[in-house]
Amino acid sequence: MAAISALLILAVLIVVSMVGTGMADLDFLFGVVFPYAAILIFLVGFIYRIIRWAQSPVPFKITTTCGQQKSLDWIKDSPFEAPHSKLAVIGRMLMEILFFRSLFRNTKVDLKKDGPRVVYGGSKWLWLAGLAFHWSFLIILLRHYRFFADPVPFFVSGIESLDSFFQIGLPLFYITDAIILIALTYLFLRRVADPKMRFISLGSDYFALFLLLAIGVTGVLMRYTPMRVDIISIKELAMGLVSLKPVVPADIGSIFYIHLFLVSVLFAYFPFSKLMHMGGVFMSPTRNMANDNRVKRHVNPWDYPVKTHTYEEWEDEFRELMRAAGMPLEKEK
Amino acid sequence: MAEKLVKPEELAGGIDYKPKQKDWFDPRVEFRRGTWNYAAPPDNLKYLDLPNPRKWSPTDEDWKLPDNWKEIILEGLRDRIKRFRSLQVFMDICVRCGACADKCHFFIGSGDPKNMPVLRAELLRSVYRKDYTLAGKLMGKMVGARELTVDVLKEWFYYFYQCTECRRCSVFCPYGIDTAEITMIARELLNLVGVSIEWICTPAANCFRTGNHLGIQPHGFADSIEFAVDELEELTGIKVDAPINKKGAEILFVAPSADYFASPHYYTLLGYLALFHEIGLDYTWSAYASEGGNFGLFHSHEMMKRLNAKIYAEAKRLGVKWILGGECGHMWRVIHQYMDTLNGPADFLEEPVSPITGTRFENARSTKMVHITEFTSDLIRHGKIKLDKSRNDHWHATFHDSCNPSRAMGLLEEPRYVIKNCMNKFTEMPENTIREQTFCCGSGSGLGTDENLEMRLRGGFPRANACKYVHDTKDVNILLCICAIDKATLPPLLEYWVPGVEVGGIHELIGNALIMKGEKRETDLRGTPLPNLAPAEENTEDKAETGEEGEGDV
Ligand code: SF4
Ligand code: SF4
């Protein structure tokens, strides 16, 4: 149900862009206004969200330790699992952000009815698909930079030639194009096939996947099929956008506008959605703090005095009993 | 065991990881006996100045909430979003990847989909979205937003008291989302309208008043310690000194109160006493700070601070140099991650140095409190105590990492080092069930009550099952742990799932193995005859082995 409503929303978006640019001739709206608006919403929204998060202080140091602490000097500690210094925290965060360390731990639980026994199998597919998707997405994003720069910077050409390493087809086939679609498809199938996943998935989870898939598919269609579009015009549009002198070249083809519109939607939707995990992962207190709690005092900025039961009050209450038991007293009465 | 229980095979046989309901939006829960805890009694709430004290029960239709309960909760939530970045971020960034879904022992043991950590968090998140986010206001169910209703409140009570704040989920989450943190804050919110449980508020009130959860008054505490001293004399022939409230002692020793009251904790207490005597430690117990455990942790950050304050205050009053802490799990969460922030700085104390070995505990430089297994492993490493491993030959042990020392401290090797040096037979449970991936006893965070027994047995199932594996394959007959709640709740758990496995503390085994000057021993600390009564020659061999392991194993 959640998946179907998400699909419907996506269908509406596609139709809107088709009608808008095909029949109503709103190329300027879709080619210039929406992209600008989307970027603006993205930037303002993203920054706003980060600032909002940053405004909430971190009252306690609640590192989750996933390995041996640093204690006695003859015990080997695990700096990336229980980091004790800033540098080690950076290492831990890099492992997390670049390689999805925590997801790599994933296991799958199974209940065998003999016994009964619970067993834990390895389960690396989620890690692999997640990693494949995110890295492909990043590479594809960087590849797109070629449209926005003239001359094309060397690192973009470098990425491109690596990505088309197999030198198949004309235009050259990008490996990441295939990987991203496969990974997204897997992530979607996983949500519907596993009853637990289906149960926890919201419409917005499916929507994000569908949106990304649709962007990928339209991109691929433009590049590898007869629906191909005029790259020169696209570059003209893109250069116009970055130089703030927007132009709308005639007849780019509506498949391009669908692609561009969906990308605009993605950007505009980003700050309001779970996609903000991109920023949030850096701010998670269980991961980005050192396990040096007993070494350095952490200060809680909103700390306030509380009512305690002081020693004096306590002794007053129990003095006679303590005296009878021969226990030391502060005051005789 | 208060309730009549079905057979283990039946209980486990009914578990199904496939959710039966269509979706999770319906908040209504059935308060079935055995799956929830009694409500906090009004007297204790009053004693602690907590809101809305009244008599009620979770099975009542009317929970007697204040009229403006909804505003109180929503306002409380807004306030905590502003005060805790953890909450703010955790509310926003979960992608529902499901990596945490099957990591929670309550889900594994019950199959209830709302016990998947991600959904437990969604219970709060859905209300946050509705009240707080634009998307939630506009799109409702599509983005998982729900209105806060009385049924939602009841659902929170049910599921946030089916989380032991063990943090296993947080190990697997790609963003480190810690459902324990969410549970802690959800419980704070429930407390604002007087919805809390007896087994948290009563120990908290006791601790506030007398200094320990059990409500033992100072003279009773002194009696217990004295009794233990006599008992140790009977067992070893040695009369040890166990000072209480002694000013000017070098070290203040703080243990969980169960150690001097409950069994098998008690044997660990005997172990501490024997050890401290043998090394000639200049230390003192305190009757005022006679509790290391802190049920405030399970109640609210404020209550945690109120109860914890006694430890530093007492250390200051007695003029000790530093503090040593006994075997307890959640006590160490509070001491390691919270105490210095809550009640520090402890600038009246000195950086801890072992008076026996001269080792400087640099990892406790600021908080000035050292874990007993850090202390003892340092003694062993320096050869300061003589241990006869063969005295523990009647035991084949495995080690249960308690949630908090493993996932909030990273205390993994110290206890293992101590164990391997005081006994011969030790086998680890399967690797996905130990160290940072350890499974909770199922009864932590105030849930260890009789009325909640079915849920405890379910939650403890993964732990017990791993233990059963080493029991069946290697004849393991004792599960060692360094946590007072474990020692209280694992025995009934194992009796149900793995009969034939006992529970013990590490310092109990140290107490057994410790060769004391002038001792006369025929039994171990439990009064069981020692497996080897003529250890003279074997001793030398054992010592050699001890040395070897000391070098190699860590
Ligand atoms: S692992 Fe983390 S991100 Fe994934 S569902 Fe659980 S809490 Fe959410
Ligand atoms: S903290 Fe532990 S009990 Fe709570 S949801 Fe996570 S795994 Fe389950």
C-alpha cells in the first residue's frame, strides 16, 4: 500500500513534467525556474537543518563502544571501535562514512525449531548494496560536473575513464550506471520481500527509492537508447544555469526534462526527508565522540542543581541507629 | 517464579518473525499478564517529589492522567529535543534500513514487531513527526506520523518498558542510532505524567533515603558486612578487616547493594573481602554511599544525578584519594559516561594509583574511579597475588559480557584476563553473542520483576540459548558475569532454558583461587569442598601457567 502510493506520487510527477514541457511548452519553468528553486531549497533547507541540530547541545558523552577500551598499557585497545582520541574518532567516522563499518557487522537471525536454537548468519548484502549505491551515486554526480564546466576538469575526465574502464559500447558504458540501478532495485526488493522490512517501510521510504530509480532510468535512457538527447544543448543549458545567465535551448527532448525535474524534486525534497542522514551521520553522538569519558570531563551546558539527600540529612535521620551499632558519626547529636 | 509458565519449547515454538498485523499504526496493546510491570506506588513518588502520585494499574482503563497530559508530554518532548542533540538527530535520520530490526533480544524472543528497535523508536518518532515536522503535518501516515492519544501513551508504556536500554541495536545501526537513548527519554516523558513502574521508583526512593536500593539502613548494612566477615573467617580461617565510613582511608570502595544481600552476589562480596585483605588495601566501605547501582538511570537524567551525587560527596567527606567500583553493569554506565559530567569535577580526589603495583590508572584520570577488574588484572599482571587455578576446577566457565561495560565502556579484555588467570576451564560463547554483540540478560533497566517474568524469559532467550550451546557442547557449568542485575536475573533464566548452569561473579572465583597467608581452606566460597585438597605440587605448575597466560592472552 505504502509502495503503491509512493509510486502514484512519482507517476504524477513524471506526467507533470511531460505535460509541462511537451504540451504546455514550459521549458523555461522546468529548465530554469525549478532547478534554481530546488537548489535554493536544498541549500537553505540543508543548512537550516544542520543548524537546528547543532543548536541542541550534547549534554553527555554517550559513545557506543564496539571494541576494547584503552586502559592498562599492556592491553591492546581497538582505536576505531572504542576511540580514545580525536584522531581515532576521525578514523572511526571515516570507516563509517567511507566503508559503512557498522552495516558490515550485520547479521541475520534465524530460529531453528529443534532445540530451540537461535542462529546468526552473516548478512552482507545490505552493506554491499548500500555501499554500491552511495559510491555510484557520488561518482555519477561528479561525472555530471562535466556539464557545468568548460573545459572539463581533469578529475572529472579521470573518473569518467575509470568508470568506463571496460570500454564497451558507444557511447562508452559507465559501470556505475549499472551498479546504481542494480543496487536500488535490490534495496527496493528487499523492502518488499522481507516481511519485517515491509512492515517497517513507510511510503516515504519507497518514494525515495522510486525517485532515485526514475532518475537513474531516465538518465540511462538518454545516454544509451534511441531516446538520446542533444548533449550540446544540455551543456548550454547547464552552463547558463551556473553562470546565472540562463538560456533555454530549443528542443532538448522531454526525457531530459523529466530527468531534470526529478532531480529538482530530489534536491527540494532532501532537507525535509530522511535523506538528511547524509548530514546527520556526522552528528551522531554515539559515533562521533571519543570513549575518553573517565579521562576528560565532559561539561553539560544546561546542567542544573538537583535535590539530593545530603550526608548531614542522612546522618540526622539514622544517628541513633548508627550510634547503637557503633558506627562513626560526624555529630554526636 | 510467580506465574505459571509454559514449557521452553512451547514458548520458543510460538515465536514468529513474520509480523501478523498489516501495519503498526494501531497503538492498542493487550496488557497480558507476564509482560508488564506494576505501577509505581504513590508514596515513593511523593517521597521523590515526582508528579501525579496515585494508585493505578496498567490494566485499568483509566490511568488517571492529569487533564493536560497531552500538553505536558508534547512540551516535554519539545524541551528534550532542544536539550539533547542525540534525540533531535535520532528522530530525524533513521532510514529504516532494518539493520537493527533483528538485533534486539526482545524481538528475537517474542517476535513482536514493535520490539524491533527501529519500530520502538518509530513509536515516539511518529508523534514527533506529527507535532514537529512539516512533512508529518501535511502527509500524515505516508511519512509515518501519528496523533498522540491515550492509546499511544499506553503503547509507549508497554514497549519502552520492554527495552532494557542495552544498546545492542546501536552497534549495528549505520548512524549509531541508540534506541536506549530514545527509551530513556521516552520514559522521562512518561514520568512527567506519573506513568512509571514500581521496580524503578521504589529502589530509587530507597536509594535516595538510605543509600541503597534495598532500603537497608546503616546499621543493617554494617551487620551484613560484619556477617560476611564472619562467614569468610569460617571458610578460610582468616578474620579480615572491613572498615565502614572510615575517614582518611586511601580508597573508597563502592559496590552494588545486591552484593551484600543477594545470592550468588554474596560470594563475590566474599571474594572482594578476601582480596582486599590479602593485598593489605587501605580502603573503606560507606553506609551512606552503599549503592553503586543507580536506578535513576532507568528513570530520568535528573534522578540519575540525584542518586549518583552521594558517591563523590562521600569520597570528599571521608577524604579518600580515589574510588574503586565493584562488579555491576549499569552502575558502570553511570560512572563511566555520566558521573563526572553530572556531579564532577572530582578535583578533591587524586589520579588513581594502585598502592600495590604503583600503576597509574590514566584512563580514570578525571573521574577518579577504577573498575575492579582493571584493578585486579593489574595485580595479576604484576604477580602481586598468588592464585591456585585448580581450586576452580569444579567449574567450567563462560563469560557473559554485561551490556553496559561492553557497549558503554569497552571493558572486554580485563574480565577475561582475570578469569583465565584464576581458573583452568574457560570457553567463550559463539562470537555473535559476546563482547560488543553481547545479549542482554533480558531484565536490565528495571524490568527484573516477577510480574514481568514471561517477557524476561523471552528477552533473555538469546543469551540463554548461547549459553546452552556451550553447556551442551563443552559442559560449561557456570556463567560468569560482572553485573548485579545479571546475578539476580540470570539464575531463573538459566533454570528455565538451560538447567545445570550456575551463575557467578569473577571475584568469587578470585576468592576461591586466592592463596591467602595463613589460610585453612577446605571448601570454596559456596561451601563446596575444593576439588583438589592437596595442591602443594600442583600449585607450582599452576603458577607457571598463570605467568604464561598473563603474557600471551591479551
Ligand atoms: S539500523 Fe539505524 S537507520 Fe537502520 S532502521 Fe535501525 S535505527 Fe534506523
Ligand atoms: S537498546 Fe536493547 S532492548 Fe532496547 S531496543 Fe535496542 S536492542 Fe532492544
